[in-house]
Amino acid sequence: MLMPHLGMGEQPYYLVKLITQEANKTQVWDEKLTFTLIARISSMQGLVIALYSDDSSVRQTVISALGKQLDPTLASHEIKEFATADALRLYVDNKKQVDLFILDGEAVPEGGMGVGRQLKDEVFNCPPVLLITGREHDRWLATWSKAEGVVTHPIDPFTIAGKCAQLLKTSSALAN
């Protein structure tokens, strides 16, 4: 769905209006206009954050910290929760949209560090990974797992929200 706040019948009208506005600005239909439209339409779609932790209280803390929208320059997001690594892998294997992975390094029986390393090794153009570690001294393990960001337990809502926004803004998937 391109515009969640619009009904299905309104979306084609909105897209035609958007295309017409862009064409009127340039007076010419060219490749740059096509890429501009694709970027604008892509930015309308909501972001998807995959959250993996076996601990429901960790998942709830992260969900509360992230709210509905991390930053005014980013689209709103939906958080997909996973209590097992197998469920997360199945979701990824089915080629579902993911813009950011948040993985709990303290999850059992399979920790987020190993899952993150596997995602980075096996998923083409893998989205950024934010790892939640048990202690500050575990940052080197996050480097091994190829995670782009790290936060520690206990989870600070402002820190995790800021890191997520930063990773999503710098993600190659969202770069224009």
C-alpha cells in the first residue's frame, strides 16, 4: 500500500496527480523525472523494522521507545516482532520487506550476534543491523557480527530511537 492514510480508490488519483505535478515542473518527461517519481513513491511506503528477541519485555521496551515515527524526515514504520531466529529467517527467506534489523545479542538459544552475522553473510544488500548487547564491553562482538549500530541493556529509549533513525537515514536502501 503506497499511502496508508488514503483509501485504495484514492491512491491512483494521488499518483496521477503526483506525476502531473512533476511533469509540469520540468516540461519534459525524462529519465531524471522517472527516478524522482520512483524515489517519491518509495518514500511514501512505510518502513519495516524486524525486531528479534526471545524476551517479550525487551521487545515491548523497544516498541515503546520507537513509537510510530522515528524522525519527521522518515516515513512511519511498522515493527515485526520475532521471538525465534527461525521465524525471522522464514520471514526474510520469503523476501518480505525489511529496512532495519534490531537483534538482541542476549537472546537464547540463538543470540542476535550470530543471527546478524548470518544475515550479513547471506542476504543480498542486507539492511542495516542494530545489535542490543548485554554490556558495553561486548561492542567488539558487534563488530564481528557486522552490525552497523550497537546499544546496550538496559535500553535507553532516546539512544535506541536515535540510532535507528541514523541507520535508516544512512541506509543505501533509502538513499536517493
